[in-house]
Amino acid sequence: MPGNRIVSDQCHMQEAYEKKCQETALSLEYSADEPLNLSSPNESGKTTPAILPNVSGKPTYKLGPYEACTHIYTGLFSTIYLTQSPTPPPSHLAIKCTSPAREQPPHNSRREARILSSLSHPHIIPLLATNTTTSLSCPYLLTFPYKPFTLADLLLPSSPSPIPKSLLHNLFSALAYLHDSHGIIHRDVKPTNILLSSPTGPASLADFGIAWSPTDRDSEPPGQKITDIGTTCYRAPELLFGDAAYGVGVDLWAAGCVAAEVFVHDTGGKGGRDRGKEGEEGEREWTLFDAGELGSELALVKSIFETLGTPDEKVWPECSRFPDWGKMTFKQFAAKKWEEILPGVGREERELVGRLVRYESGERMRAGEVSGFLIFTFFPPHVSLVVFEMVANG
């Protein structure tokens, strides 16, 4: 890993800055005490209360065929608006507004639309429509069903436990479909990209803006993929050492980190590493690895090595082909036991995380193997019919 990877760190600094701005804006836009209680139809056609951001009094905009769109979120390369469907049945929609000409690789909203149009899975967010407009700032629209929650909402220290294990099963079901049926790498698995219809699910994997597909014309060659992908503490170690030939293992590592957060949250603990306090805002949510306030790659490498032990080529054979391996000398840390890393977490939960979060990417458990763990035998009411039948049939 080159010591002067300044551009990458500056990118993460910008992302961290914009994230802070977004969090501040959203704290003003949402009212937990006085939500705007509207109704939306469920699968049976009946209406049930829908929790929506409090957009009362906010300006609305016309975007393509959608007459009254209200801004709810702004990211680096997209803006999200909330609106109601212009056609029956009544429903709430999330409109992702992008400008393809301004996107920087690996961000590509047109590729995102093509990938999602080729997929059909109960736990992958469906793309309902795409539209073009004459707006210079918002020429391309992607339309999705609106989901009011994310897994990140449930992982906040103030959120109650336990988190339904079915949400993790939904995630791994989606990843198995992507990896095994299509060879697609999501490249940004994290709690905020796992959308929920309710706090009990079901869950939908979302945001395919940087996803890689072996068949899409805009995807990089398999051995020349962009390595600056993923989000801070969910980035797999091969990315940090310049492996442009990475595969689905980057998703499996990230999903293992997400699973660890869920399991630790359910113990009411902090895991084996205390993140401490964050100013006056209180304690931050626990994550398996810590990339620091600005998402530094060196900080993340140090955190991974402190936790899993400093690897060598015996522990991590594939690292010998990484272009940035061996360019720096790292302090030698002994590997911690998973009982120490995830105190209070059950044996099977620790085993699941340990089989996903390991250095050698080819040794990480495939997403389709996760359903064999006993922790997924019993589910809350929201569970896919396929999984229900699997459990019922033994």
C-alpha cells in the first residue's frame, strides 16, 4: 500500500464531511415525535400506517412524470425525493435523481438501472421505472418503492433489542442470488443500504450505484476493477492493498461485519473494542473495525490487524500478488479470539462471523451457506415463502 495514497484519503474525508452535513440536514427534516402518518397499501390491498419523513411545509418539485416530489436526502452523486405514485394503486415512491455525465467511476446510475432490471428477488429493491428529464441537474430518474427504515436505524445504541435474525437471512439470500446466479458484486454492503419495510422486515438490499456485473458494458475488466469501493469500516483487506482482481469476497467480508454489529447490538454490549464517546452526541454505534473519523485506510488496516492479527503469506497466501503488499512494515499483533472480539455473543453467531471475516477471500463462507446455521431456523412473521418452505420441509 503506497504511503502517499492521498487522493483516496481525501475522497474519504469528503465523504465524511458530506455525511456529517447530511446527518445534520436529516435531523432537521425528520421528526420522530410527530411523523407524517400517511397510509400505503399492503400486499392484500388494505391500507396500513406508513411512517414517512415529516415533509409538511417543505417545497415540492416536478420531476418527470411525478408532480409533487419532496427532497429527503442528498448523496455524493444522487438526490432522493419522496412522492406518491401518479397511477393506482396509491403508494409512496423514492425517486433517485442522478446526472450520469457528472458521475465519477465506479458510480454509474445507468449501469445500476440495467443491473436491477435484470434481477428479480424478494430481498433486492425492485426498480419500478426509469425516466429522463430536460433538467440539467437531474436528467435521469430511477424509481423505487419507498422503505421507511434501514438496518442502521436498528443498530443505534438507543434502539431496542433484539434485531430479527431474519433481516440477516434476507441479506444473505440476496447476496447468494447476486453472486451465484449472476456473478454480480454489490461493492457497498452496509447497514444503510439494507432497507426495511418495518422494524421487523422484510429487508431489501439497495443502492447498486457502484455494483459490478460481468456482463455489463460499463463494468471494469475483471482483473482491473476499481479498488476504491465500499464504505470505510466495511472494506475488505484486499481492497486496502490494491487487489484489482477481487471478487464476491468483498461483499462477504462486509456482510460479516454487518452481522457482527447485529449480534453485538443484541447483547446490549460494545464488543471487544470500545469506540468511546463522540462529543456531546453520545456514544457512537459499535462497528467491528474502526477506520477513524475520516475513514483512513491506514487506520482501518491497523484496526483489522489489531483484531485478526498481523497476517503473513502463510496466513494470507493471496496477499503475495497484491501490488501494495510489502511496501510498508506493520507492527506485529497477535490474533484475538472471537470470544474476546464479540463478548457475550453466542457460539454459533461467532462462528458465522468468523467464517466470513477472514483474510483469505476464497476461504470466506459463501452467502448460500449461511442458511444452514441454526440461528436462522426460526423467524419472525416477515419471512420469504421460500425460506418458510425450507424450514417446514426440514
